Amino acid sequence: SRSRPGSRPPHPLFTTFDGITATTCDLPVEFLKTERHVNIRRLWYPPQPREQVPHSHRRPGEASQATVLCGSNDSEVGCGGRQTLARSHGTTTLRNPREAQRVEMGRCAVAAVVTLWVLPISLVVNHVVPEPYMDEIFHIPQAQRCCRGDFRSWDPMITTPPGLYYLSLAYIGAAFPGISFMKASSIILEPCSTSVLRSTNGVLAIMCSIIIYDILIHLRPKISDRRATIYAICIALYPVHWFFTFLYYTDVASVTAVLAMYLASLKGHHWISSLLGATAIFIRQTNVIWMLFITSNAAMDYAEALYGRYYVQSDDSEVSFVENDVAPKKSGFQTMTRLRRKAQHSTNSICPSVYERKGSSRKDTPVAGLFNEVLSILLKMWYSKWELLISFTPFVLVLAAFMTFVFWNGSIVLGAKEDHVVSPHFAQIMYFGLVSAAATAPMHFSLSQFTCFLHAFWKKRSLHVLQWLTVLIAGFVTVHIFSIAHPYLLADNRHYTFYFWRKIIHAHWTMKYLLVPLYIYSWFSIISILVKSKGKIWALLFFLACTAVLIPAPLIEFRYYTIPIIFFILNSQIDDNIYWLLIAVLFLAVNFFTMLMFLLRPFHWPHEPGIQRFIW
């Protein structure tokens, strides 16, 4: 490729051992290997953006796909990058009519099943608990003031923006078209009654289940429609999300907006995704972190779709490099070049099977280390910075507007600022690991997962013993110094977090230390599953997003864990039917228990009038 007449100059990424140059799709990659490591010698100069095949030149059945030209080759896979480009930028393959019909039927099936539990349980909840309860005593009166057209008054105890109230107004306006012509009187409050406002979340829960279904079939194109339907229904049963479907809280609206933003981003509709991100932030401020998480992944996919994906794989004895994580399906077109030195199998991964994707005989994720991966993607993003800036400007505008609000408001929360001060609650991230592992226990506490853990530990036991000692010491220091007991947590025995703190974490002074190994194992299992399905960088960004959302929150709230847990389940790509069955049974059992406790086990406080109920 260097000497071919008319070819453009090569753009080296790395220079390595003995000057050997490997060329894939006219993008040479050179490596320089020292005795014990790989050194980055030369940076990557940006290649010309790859050409998209004109519509008239596409082969039959390729009308909606973007084909990449590599030199003179025009392949069905196109450097292995066409699938990524199509999937990342909204040019996914058009389904044939029969397949599209099955997808529509799957959406309808998911919506129908969710409706079957939303309607009757909503009726029961509204009958047994007709008056606003818990945080509803703040949200419902505020929404009713909006119904009367009073948008200036604000309850100082409400910490979140008014996004949920405006969604309710839009929903009520659609359900009661004549309401906008009514005068401000008591009749307007009838459509804005407690039961009607609660039904907003019922409708959003149905929409959310459909979005979950669409995300599943987008992330996993080979999944059957029946499995996607079952998995979507199972995820919609996640207990905390399911429970607040029947009350007027911000949780269901927040999850729906974030997942809709995620789906739009996966399809490459960045303007729509940014608008949904603004909506999510307007419902709950911490959703700005999930917008950044989604945007970061979309930007990486965009850069890799432009310039291909080059991975470096190295340890003391082996070096290889591959292009793109999509294996070629067409013979005669080389999308992967490998240079290997035969030696002992590398074990840089947490688990030997972590990087082996189903349906692939090779390892798609490099073992050169996270640093090389991060550097590689940062270089690609740097050399595609103008394309990224143009494509992702909407997210920049939303982020700038949010930062302006925080500066003007003086805090991220609107009301009760003194009770929601940002604090270094590092133990919160450990609680999340335990709760999320418990919520998806079949994935984490199975024989195969334990075997994977023991195998990885034993293979490099001297190194892993040192690593575990370091992590354990950090964990002990974290729970000893950074365990925060918020006054709301200690004073309110209506929340299950009160019993989580009192009966588990503080059952004995030694318990918070004895739980540290379980916290660490839970996070090990979460990260290993995500690395296997999504890669190291995705797992790192997920961990950083979780820490950014949870650590500043002084109050332990299971509701804060809903979005990251759903993200984890969606991207875990677990196909074992037994696991999904056990998770569904677990969710159903927890939902049955919590709803019975809420409806049938009321109690009274001697110092406060009214009926009290157990709640998440």
C-alpha cells in the first residue's frame, strides 16, 4: 500500500517491533516493541473520511446501509465498520415487511402485558390510598397549581424541576381536550385529581416498556422477537420502577426519558436524543450524568465508525493488532491482520472468558490494557473533533444550559438545599454494588460466575492477592470514614432503606466491615459481565457515571439505583433462560411483597396523625 501508484500517504498509528508494518484497508499500523513492553512512538495522523456508497451504487437489499470503501475493495461488510456505522448513526438495515410486522407485534405484546398489570393495580391503589402519600403531598398540589395556570408559586420542599408536572399537563390536555378552554375554577381540578395524576406514570410505564423492547432489538439484532418481548417484560418488572408506577413520583418519568434518550442516541438521532436529554434533566437534575454517559459512548462509536477500530494486544510475550470488532463474513476481503509471537496465553482480563463474545472464535477486546484502549479512542476522537462537534452540538447546548442553571441557582437542587448538600458518600457506591447484584442475583451468584472468579484469581494469584489486599483496605477505609447516616434515613421507618441500614449494615458494629468482600465481589461481577458484552471503556464509563450520580448523594435511596441497574441489565447480554426466569420470579415475589405491605400493613405514628405505609 505504500508504493501503489495513486495511493494516499499512510497514516501511522504506532511503530513497533523491528519496523514490521501491517496494513489493513490502507491504514497502516506500525509497532515498535521493546524488550518488555509496547511503546507509542508516533501518533495517528487522521485519514481522509471514508466514502459512503451512493444510493444508486448499492447492491439490492442495501438501500439503508452505509458501505465503506477500503482502497478498491467494496465488500458487504466494508472493513468490518459498516455494521458499526449503520448501527451508530441511524442507518440500520430496513427490516422486510414480515420482520417489521413481528417487531410491531412484539411492541404491542409488551404494551398489552404491562397494561394488564398497570390498570387493575392502579385501581386498587387509588381505592385503598385515595389521598396523596409521602412525597405526593408535595408533588400533587404543585401539579394542581400548574393545572390552574399558576406557574410562579413553588413549594420550597420540592428539590426536582417541574418536568413531571408539565408532562402531566400534556397528558391531561390530550386526555381532556377541552380543558384548555375552561376557566380557572374547581372543575379544572377534576382532571388533575390524585388518581389522574398518578395515571401519568402508568402511561409512561407502558411507553417505557416499549422503549426497553426497542433498545433490546437494537443492541442485539439477532435476538428473536419472542425473547425480546420476554426480556422487556422482565425488565419492566424491576421492583422499584414497578412500584412507583402507581404513585405520583418522578422516577418512572425519569427512567422513561433517559431510556428514550439512549434509544435515540443508539439510532444516531442526536438532535432528538439531546431534546430527550433536556427533558430528562428537567425531570431530575442528576440525569445530566446519564446524558454525558450516553453522549460519550455515542461519540466513541462515531469516531470508530469514521476511522475504524484498531486494537493493540500485548503482554510480555505476545503482540497482535486487529481492525474492528465485527468479524468479516465475506471471503476475499481481509479485515483483520494479526502478527503473533507464540507464547503463553495472556491473562490480562479479569476472567479468561470475559472477552470472548458469543459466536466468535477470537477475542474481540484487546489485552494491551485499558490505557492503550483509552489512548486509541482519544486519538480518534481528537482527529474527528470537528465532525464530533457538529454532530454533538445539541448535547453541548443542553450541558451549557444546565451549568448556567446551577450557577444561577447556587445549587443543583431547587428546594430543601440544606438537606441535600453534596457530600463524599463513597460508601454509597458500595451499597449500589450489593443492591444491584442482589436484584440480578442469578447472574452474579451462579456456579459459573464463581468458577470464573476463582480461575482468574488462581491464574495470577500473587498479583491478585496484592490487588485484593489493596481493594479490601480501600473498602474498609471507605465504610469506616465515608458511611453517612442522613437524618431522613434515621428518622423515617416507612422506607425499606431504614431497615437496610438498621438490620443489615448496622446490625452489629462489625457488619459494615464484614460486607466489604461482598461489595467488592458484586462490583467484580458487574464489571466482568459488562466488559464481556460491551468492552473495557464502556464498563469504565458506566462505573464513573454511577460514582458521579451516587457519591454526592448523602441519602441512601434505592430509587437512585434504578437507572444504572436497568442500564446494566440491558447491556449485560445474558441469554441464559434459567437466569431470566429466576430474575422474573425474584422480581414478581418482591413486587407482591412490597405491594401487600403497602396496601395491607398500614400503621400509625404516635407523634403524627394519619395512616403510614411501607414504601421503597
